[in-house]
Amino acid sequence: MRKILASVDFGSDTIKLVVGEYFKSKINVLAAVKVLSKGIDKGFVTDYQALTNQLKELFKKAEELLGVAVTKVLITIPCDDVKFHMNEGYTTIQNEEESVRQVDIIRAMQASSYNQIEDDEELATMMPINFKVDDEIITNPIGKHGQKCTVKTIFTTIPKQNIMPYIKCLSKIGVETIDATFTAIGDYYEFQNKEIKNQVGAIINLGHTTTTVSIFNKGILTNIKSLKMGAVDIENDIAYIIKTPKKECKDIRLNLALAHKRNVSHFNKKEYTNKQGEKISISEYEATEIASSRIEEILKLAKKEINLLTKKQIHYIIITGGISEMPNFSYLCEEVFGHFAKIGFTKELGLRTNIYSASVGLIKYYLDKLSLRNQEFSIFNYEQLDEFCGANKKININENSILGKVFGYFFDN
């Protein structure tokens, strides 16, 4: 089965949808689209109809690119009110060979959360810390012989009210949610490498209305905190100091301000209209002075939060999110964190922007989750895949669409 997956990242500024195929150990992006967020405030749904309308537009854009509708997705969810649990579960090995199989791992992991989740809570993530076959502690128990398989897990739960509104809005437009997790998980899987897999570190995502600080220990999310500060605060500062309307403030942040005052120009200026309707000239230096002050405050708060979230030694800090792509951001990052932190950059061809980091990382996370269970999944089933490449296909895919080209290449050659 061709492994094609789709994910939706619900941001407070934009909603992103990525469709990608896992092929030769890489994610080949088939579509990446976005729409403005409406009906969402600081990660929570405030207007069902407004969000539903935006989702219709989002999936329509993807269908126009792919030539076929996307009806199954992974989604990101807010991390507010998250609870962390650590527990053990076990299962007896029942096959004749007394050999651990994937089904035994699944049963043991399910047992670890038994009676641990309240009725008003939803399981968000579950990661194995280690396994034990009889009395032997082991990293990978598959194929090991014994009578009992035990697993220690760390899992998170969130209030159902945090996630159900998103699922309902997607369901209204005929889209099924197959899994949901935190943006931080997607970020980690997008930026992970062999070096950080065995280390303790932090990921900071500088979003539009929130900044998320998450701690990972050997690839396992161990703590997370959402700070209600982000790019919108930069725009609010600009509005207060320069007295420009909201729309103008966003343009100033995106097209004039830098994250650090190093080498900024007093002479590079743009003309805007203030709240009184008067034309005013704003320099790069003026805009940067406002923006850099707020970004520095956010980074220092994030740094303080890392020390509150873990007492373990931090070996890496990765910073992502839209703000991290502002010019001169690396200078400010170095001032606050030294050489200790680095800016994460989305690697996939066609996704050279960090606003998609969580979306594509979420696909990688789910593939890893499937691998642990020795399962495969695609948003298109065998029948649909056969229709895509068969002579008598029922679904009409434009040969010039991205998906048409992909399937035409792989199946016709």
C-alpha cells in the first residue's frame, strides 16, 4: 500500500493542511495549503460555523491541487490543561511460540492506561519508555521469548472539550479524524536527528497568539506549557506606539520589522496610514525597535519556563514558528540563549517555511506510531489506489494535477 497521509495544523493565524507520501524513507509533499484562521482564539474553537467555512475552503484548495478529495486527516490540538501519567501495563504472551508480537505490545500499552483516564478526558499521546519480557528489561521486545510482556509508558490526557470541537467541524464537511496530538510532537519529529534522539532538550514554537515550550527526553514528551504570547503582541505594540490600524500593523511586522537591531536602517522607510487616516512614514529602525523588544521578552520567558518544566540538563533548544523566520532572528536568539539554541528549518522540498513544521512532522509521528504496531495506513484505500492507476478508474484525476503526475510516474513507468 502506498503510504499517503494528511494532517491539519490549527493555528490561531492560519490553518495548514499537508498531504504527503512516505516513499524511500522520505516524505514527498503532494500538497501544502493554508487559509486564515477564523473561529479560533488562542487554540480554542470560539465559532463553529466560521471554522467550518474555513475548513471547506482549505480542503477545496487541496482537492484542486490533488485532483481528489481528502477525507481522512491527523490533527493538532491545544496543550492547555494537559495531564502527564506514567504507568506500567502487561499482557501474557498467548501464541504457541511464546514470542512477543506487535499485538502483545499493543495490549500491554493499552493496559498501562486502563482506569487512568477520566470520563471527560481524551488520550492524546502514549509513548513507551521501556519493555520487559519476563524479568529482562529490553528496548525492542519483538521476537523475544517469554510468558509476560510488560511496558512502562508515559501518556498524556486532555479535556475532551479541547479536542471535540475540531473533530465535529471536520465531521461536518465529511472529513474523519484518524488521530490527534500536540503541535510540539509534530515539531519534534520534523527536526529530530540521531544526535538529539538520546538527549534531553526543548522545543520552542513562537506562534501567532501562543508560544509553546515543550521538553523531550530521548524522544518522549515529558512536559509542555503554553504561554499566551506571540506575534499578535508585536502587532499590538506597534498599534499602541505608532497608532496604526490592525491591518497595517501586520504588514509592518511582516515586511518592515526585523527581530534584532543589528545593521538595521534608519533610511529604509515605508508609508502607512494611521488611525486618523493620515499618511505616516515608518523606518525599519522604528519598527525593529518595537518588534525586537517584544520578541526578546517572549524568548526570555520561554527560557525561564524551560527551567521550570525540567530539572534535567538541557542538551539542545530548537526554536520554530513564524517569528523565527524574521530577518536577524538568529542574532536575538544568540543573545538570549548563546550558541546553545538553533533555529529549526523545515526540510521538505516545497515546504521551506516553518509554518508547516508541525503539519509534516505529524505525518512522520504517525508513521512511527504505525511502525511500532507493525501496521500500514493510507488515506486512500486499495480500491482507490487501483482506480488511480487502473485503465478503468472511476475517479477522474486530472493528469496535470500533482497526484495525477505522481501516480502517472510511479505506475505508468
